[in-house]
Amino acid sequence: MRRFVCLLAGVLVVVPSLGSDSPREYDGATEMDGIEGTWRFVSAERIGGDVIWAGPPILTFRGGRYVGLRDGRTVERGAYGVDNRQTPRHFDRFPESGPNRGLTLRYIYRVDGDTLKIAETSSPGLNVERPTGFTQNDVTILTWQRVR
């Protein structure tokens, strides 16, 4: 019996130290988890021209729902979805309030640490067509910083 207890104690000490096959910085979260959180607008850059961006300066994404805030007030809310199987990764918003209510807004995105870059088409039609890359003409790149 004593041998069994010693063997069990040894296994309980050694197995957790073996760790995971995942890279150290990867915590097993999905990309949807990577986009989740609160983001503060930093800049907008249009490839091939100037841009004036007037959307909410704070966006919060949680569990497939988002809220846009300006001056502490909700100015837009709705649902969102991501598809990280695509390259580049796809991101869609489905506003339920605000000026784009009822539309499907199609984007591509990437998360690099605490920076979120979202690309949208700059042409009329409110993102009817999803951009194919971050460097194509008539694409606006929106940069957001994660709020801690």
C-alpha cells in the first residue's frame, strides 16, 4: 500500500510539470477570445486616399455581442461573428441600433498582442464586399488598442 501511495504521489508531481503541447504564449483561447474585450480607436488610414472616420471611439466585444460607446453613452450595439479559418480572418458586424442598423458589415481583421486592425472597403455600399487584403486600394484600416 505504501508503494502505491508513493507511486501515486510521484505521478501527481511529475504529470503537471510536463505541460502542454501548445506554445507557451498560446493559452488555448480561440481567436474569438482574442477579439473579445474593450478596444479604443487609435487611427484610420485609407490605402490610396484620405479618410475621416466617425464611428464610436470605444468598442466592446463579448460573447458574440458588441457595444459602441461615445462619451460614455451607447451609440451602437449588435451582434458580431468571426471566422478564423479564412485567410485573412473574417469579421462581420450586425448592428441592431445606430446608423447602420439592419446591415451586415463585412471586414477582415488581425490581432497582434493588444492591437486590433480591421480593414473595410472604402467604396460606397457599406462593406457589401469584404476586402481581400490589408494593402489593396480603396481599403480603410482601422487600428484599435486594447483597453486594460
